[in-house]
Amino acid sequence: MPNGRPSPTRPATFREVFAQREYRFVLTAGVLSWVGDYLAKAAVTLLVYRETESVALSAAAFAISYLPWLVGGPLLAAVAERHPHRAVMVTCDLIRMVLLLVIAVPGMPTPLVLALLFAATLANPPSQAARSALLPRILAGDRLVVGMSIIASVGQAAQVVGYLAGAAIAAASPVLALLVTSATYAVSATLVRLGVAARPTEMQAVHRSHLLRETGEGFRMVFGQPVLRAIAILVFSAMLFSIVPEGLAAAWAGQHADDMDKGLAQAIIMAAVPVGYILGGLIVGRLVAPARRIALMRPLAVLAPLLLVPTLLDPSPLVVALLAAGCGFAVAGLLPTANGLFVRVLPDGFRARAFGVMASGMQVIQGLAVLVTGVLADRFSIPLVVGLWSSAGVLLMTVAVLSWPSRASVDAAIEAASGADARDPAPAPPAPRSGSDRPGDQPIDIPGEGQQGAQERHRNTVSAPGRRRAGT
């Protein structure tokens, strides 16, 4: 667009998104942090195994990174809500940098290594919550949705790169891998500090109480507001089914690889969902118009588990991988769009807490899905378990989309959130009457929001220092 505003009728372009300097810094820093996370998992797992020769302890070293989300994710996100998001992200990176350096000290006892690793991973929930809350203050309109699609896709690629690089470096020297990991956090902190503008927290003094109450308010906001609750149910349900092929890949390859190499069979099944996720996020986010994208959100929700139902026929690992990739594509097509709508319905002062609730829920649900299907697969064949699990997912998703709030309810929720938003405390120049290049001056044309409501206010206004926040 000549005036620099996002169009309400076409998808934002990659060029428009990457034109935002702060977004480039946040994305690059995020990639480094994610690669560091997976490098650390690979390195510490191998380090512990070499020191103890215990499969159980090495598995514990891998699994411990998920524990903070289970025991304190929403609470730590509430901490992030209280402080400027840039400061939270920088502090978390520096904490992880220092703790990984300590873990790299030769001769460190294994229990201390596990304790330090747990302490380092405690920085993940507040860091991710702060990043999620910051992005809407940098990008507005459909640029936000496309920007989140890019981040989600790049995050999947970072997982693959982190695991491969971590395994390769750690095989030569786990200590070197830990030093590289520490360096990624140092560079990430530097990029955020230098490339992101300082903004005060959006949490107002009137909302301050104590952390447990503030954490509870995050849960009540997500599950007490009907539209936010509907989005949460859709997202959590998608996670419940898309993770299963990846989680059961090793056993699936071992039992049903036929003439294919078992290692190769496991690899293609595990990689299928991330690859589908990358393609879905980029293709749907970039090529599908905003209105059509939201219209597709609910059909994609049903399609995601439906694509896995044919596993009942016990297909080859290659076919399983294709089905899993299709499931990942469908999930990636709906998640950033759901995230964008979630932002519009969410009052500003609750973003980090609400995203903390969502991120924690997604982690826990994925773990439970793999655990339950794994237990069932010990008694029944894996194709039968995955096929029936996915069939139940089709029914669950159908109920979820049929109970989706009406357009009037979505309109009312967006306007209520807009009315609850406080004025941005950061200084901003007066809005020009026309020809503005400020990304927040244009209303988003979203199905479920009436034209009058969209014109009366657009809550994702971004001022010079900016106002705002993935998804989920």
C-alpha cells in the first residue's frame, strides 16, 4: 500500500512485516533462543548419559525442560506481566546464559546439573509470554497474523536445526555445545536490548495484587470470557491430536516399518508435522486473504484430526508421514489466525498472563496426549489407537466449531476489550489525518466484527514506541 497501512481485504506481505525493524530483531533473537533451547536439550541429555550411563537420568534431563510449564508457567507469565517486556526477555536470556556456563564446568555432579537445567528452563515461560505480549505492540492488523505465522514456522525449523546441531556438536564435546548455547542467549539478549524500543508494562496499578491472584485472573480471563474460551478450546483440541504421530514415531517405526529402515521411518514421521506446520503457516498466512483465513479456521480445525483417521488402515510410514504433514499444515493454518482473534478480544493488561495460560495448556495437553496414546498403544496396535483417537478428535472438533460464538458475540467481546484497554502510557506523536504509515490506524476486516465496530475503534493501534504483543 502506498501509504504503508495494512489492507483489510488482502493478506499482509512478508515485505510489509519485515519492514518493521523491531520485528526483525525480535524474530532473530527468538530464533537464537529457540536454537539454544534445543541445543541445550541435546547437549545436557548426552552429558548426563555419558556421566551416568543411565537412560532414565538422560531422559529426565530431556523432560525437565517441560516441567516449568506444568508447575509454574502461568505464575511466571504473571511475573512477566508486571515488568516491561523488553527487560523480561533480556533478563531471561542472561539468566539462561549464566546457568548454561555453570553447567558447562567439568565435573559438575549430575543432580546439580539437573537442578541448574531446571532453573534455566524456568526462564522460558516468562520470556515467551513477554515476547507474545510484545508482538502486538510492534505489528498491527494482518501484519500481526502473518508475523506470527512466520515466527511459528521459523520456530519449527529452529527445533530441527537445534536438535541436529546439538547432537552433532555434543557428540564431539558436550561442553562445547553448552558454550555455544550460552553464546546464543548472549547474542539474543543483545539483539533485544539494542533493537527493541523500551516500553512500560501495560498492566495498570489497579490490576496489581499478588502473584497468585494475578495468575488466577489470567485463567479467569481465558476461560471465563466466552469468545476467549472458544478459541482456547479450539487451540487445545488441535494440540491434542496433531502431536500424536510425532510422539509415537519411534514405536510406530519399530513395529510397522516393513522394508524401510527403522531409523529413517522414525525420522520422516517425526519431521512430517513440523514440515507441514512450516508450509501451512507460510502458505495460509501469506496467500489467503484475512477474511477467507478466518472463514477457513473452523474447517481446518475439523480437517486436522480427520487427516489422521486413515491410519486405521495401517499404511506405510511414508503415507503416515504425509498424513501427519497434512495435519500439521491444517493446524498451522488455523493457529496464527486464532491467535490474532485472541489478541483482539483480550484486554491489554492481561496479555502475558493469558498467553502464559495458553502456552502452558498447550505443553501439558501435548504431553498428556502422547502419554495416553502411548499407554493405549501398549495394549492395542498403534494404527488402531491413532485412528480411533483421531476419529474422536473429529467429533470433538465438530462440536467445538458448531458451538463457536455468534458474530454478534465476537463483536461485543472485541468492543468490550477495546473499552477496557487503558491509554498507551508511552509517548506518541499525534495521529495524522490521512496518509498515515502507522500500522495501527487501519481497522482489521475480520468476520465476526461488524463494520461499524471496526471503524469506531481498532484496538491494535501501534504508536511510535508502540503498544502491543503467539501464539499462541
